[in-house]
Amino acid sequence: MDLRTDYPYWLLRHGIIRSYPSLDHHVTTDIAIMGGGISGALAAWYLVHAGFSVIVVDRRHIAMGSTAASTSLLQYEIDIPLHDLIKKVGEKKAVRSYILCRDAIRTLRGIADKLEVKDLLTIKPSLQFASYLKHIRPLQKELILRKKAGISIGWLDEKEIQEKYGFSGHGGILSEDGADCDAYQLTHSLLQKCAAWGLKVFDHTEIIKIRHEKKGVELCTGDGKKIKARKLIIACGYESQRYIPKKVQELKSTFVIVSEPHQQNKLWYKNSLIWETKTPYLYLRTTTDNRIIVGGKDISSSDPVLRDRLLPAKSKSLERSFAQLFPVIPFRTDFRWAGSFGHTKDGLPYIGIIRQRPHTHFALGLGGNGIIFSVIAAEIVCDILKGKKNEDAEIFSFDR
Ligand SMILES: Cc1cc2nc3c(=O)[nH]c(=O)nc-3n(C[C@H](O)[C@H](O)[C@H](O)COP(=O)(O)OP(=O)(O)OC[C@H]3O[C@@H](n4cnc5c(N)ncnc54)[C@H](O)[C@@H]3O)c2cc1C
């Protein structure tokens, strides 16, 4: 699959952080993880800590799939608002999903701290503003529901948005819990740390055949090497769909621009994450080198030819939207890219097992909260492999 255009900012900023050998021998392990993006790296982190012998294989270089293209906003707010999610999955599961996402931001911060790499993750608030006056009432309803769920949030009216952010919004929800990160570097840092503890990583190693056996799986690589594992984790991002008989994701394309660095390191209130209520939504974050990232303008097609052709026009359109919002902040685009983006019908990811693939667990980060969902997936899969019941697994199961 052609997951993204060639030059996302993170890749140009860091280059290939570390390259691993490809697999050139047969190997046996407790757990094999297919996919060296953020989902595979987090699963590896949990499983290596739990004492398993683990191998990660990726057919590309590490983190070169969707992870390299991610704008990496970490939000507890799922793409489906809580009041709609309640209608889809019921109050208990909807509220629990929001709480799990909030807690996963804190968990990921704890993990990032342990990696001791500068600028991996920054905690910051998140503002969701009403795109139109008519969105105020539903957003206020959403505020009440989220408050009731125990999430720390408040309302900003038009004047407060103007004072704190310098743009004119009709009103919005300001949440304390949010963060942004550098998912590309985070993935590399996780794997490097785990490699020091015994994890084996092989890049440019494609799994072309999976045999499900009585007591485990046998994976065949494109070079004819075999991996025998007691358990397999499929963390192939949007490319995981090919291993699942039922269609679980819809793919679209999304577009991103990054500004040149600004002189000042405070661009608006606490350099919050900013997004809006309309669909597709525009979203903004800043970087540690004082750039502004603006994303959105999604299209319903994931055709890479169309996506790449539209990139120049979409980046102009993102620039115009930014200028409308912040007429006084100059924005000169330094980098731009586009990527495929998978989402599900209820905004929740799929994590767990399917009948057709014994000894196999899926850790799929789908949707706008893909990174946060990867934390939840790693926790659930690790619990199950340790033989521990995970009360939340059912929320994300394939037969929900
Ligand atoms: C433009 C854009 C913006 C985004 N913004 C955000 C955001 O702000 N916040 C957020 O939380 N999420 C965001 N996302 C989503 C997020 O980036 C993804 O959810 C996340 O990167 C998925 O990580 P992954 O590890 O599951 O998949 P990937 O990073 O794609 O990794 C999967 C890996 O599996 C490997 N693989 C596939 N098949 C095989 C095989 N047969 N054998 C071996 N290896 C294989 C691939 O090479 C790949 O490296 C965004 C995505 C895009 C494209």
C-alpha cells in the first residue's frame, strides 16, 4: 500500500534514526510482532517488560509507514463525540473509551519519560471550538457529558477565546488532558531501549505467508526465512486489513502543512492543541522548534495518485484556513505531505483476536487517536498474553 507522500516533516528532521538488519536465518521466539510502527513498538515495550522473548519485523525501515506521517496530537477526544458514541455503543462503553484514552495519554507520558530522549512528548491542553454558531448547543451538551464522565474541562466563551488565542470563535471546550509527540522518534526510541533489553528487530523483512499451527504460528519472509512463534501480533497499521476477512476500516486521505519556525516560542495559550467541530475538521499544533502544524481537508478517497495530485491545492487551502483563523500570525509553509487515514464506523479501534487466525492478536491503531489507541492495544494484548483478564478488551473486540 502507498501509505503517504515521500517527505513528512519528521523524516526530514531526523532522517533514518536507526537501521536494523534484515532477517537472514530461521528463528524461534515467544512472540513475533509484524509491524515496526508506533503500534508494534508499544506492544514490544509492554511484552519485553513482561519477560517474553520478542521479535519485531517490518517490511520497510522502522516507523516508515503511517507513523512517519503522523501529526501526533494526543487527544482523549475520539473522532466521534461522546454523545454520539453513547448512541452507538451505549453509555458505559462510550464513557470508558473516553477515560481509557485520557489515561493512555498519561501512560504514554510516563513511558516517554523513561526513554530519556528530549522533546518526545509535551503535555498541553486541547481546545475544541465550535466551527459555527449552531454547533454551540451540541458542544455544550458534550461538555456536560464529558464533565459527568470525570474529565477535567471548562467552557470558553467568545471573549475568552479571543483573549487566550487571538481568534474569534463562538465558544469551545478547553480540556486539560492533551499532549503532542513525535511519534517517529518515539517509535525508534522505544525499539532502541527494548533492543538493549533483548528485543530483536529486523527491518526490510516482509512476512509473505502466515501458517497457523496447533501450538503457534510459522511466518515466512520474502527471503525464505522462517519465524516460529507461540503468538503473533499483527500491528501492520492500515495494511492489517488484508489479514482480516471482514472489512473493518474505511480509508481516506488527509493533508498536512508545517510552517517555518517562528521567533516566539508561545504562539497562543499554552500552545494548546486546537481543533474544531465541523467534519472534516481543521487541527493545529506546534512543534518544539516553534513551527505550526495544520492538518485536515480530508477527502474520502485513498487513491495515492489523486492524493498526491491534490497536495499542492490542499496545502494552499490549509494555508487559507489558517490565515482566516489567525490573520496576525504569519505562516509560510516549509513542509507538506499527505497520507492515508483509516477510520472505523464507531471511531473505536479493533484490538484482539479473530476466529480465523488462531494464536494471533491484532493491535490496530485506527482513527484520529491512532497513537493513543496503540497504547490501549498494547496494554490489552499484553494482559491477555500474560493470561490476565482485561475488562476493557470487549469494547474493542472484532465481534462488538
Ligand atoms: C497525516 C496523518 C496524520 C495523523 N495524525 C494523527 C494524530 O494527530 N494523532 C494520532 O493519534 N494519530 C494520527 N494519525 C494516525 C497514526 O499516525 C496512526 O494511527 C499510527 O501511525 C499507526 O501506527 P501503526 O504502527 O499501527 O502503523 P504503521 O506506522 O503504518 O506501521 C505498520 C508497519 O507494518 C509494516 N508492515 C505491513 N505489512 C507488513 C508485512 N507483511 N510484513 C512486515 N511488516 C509489515 C509496515 O511496513 C509499517 O511500517 C495520523 C495519520 C496520518 C497519515
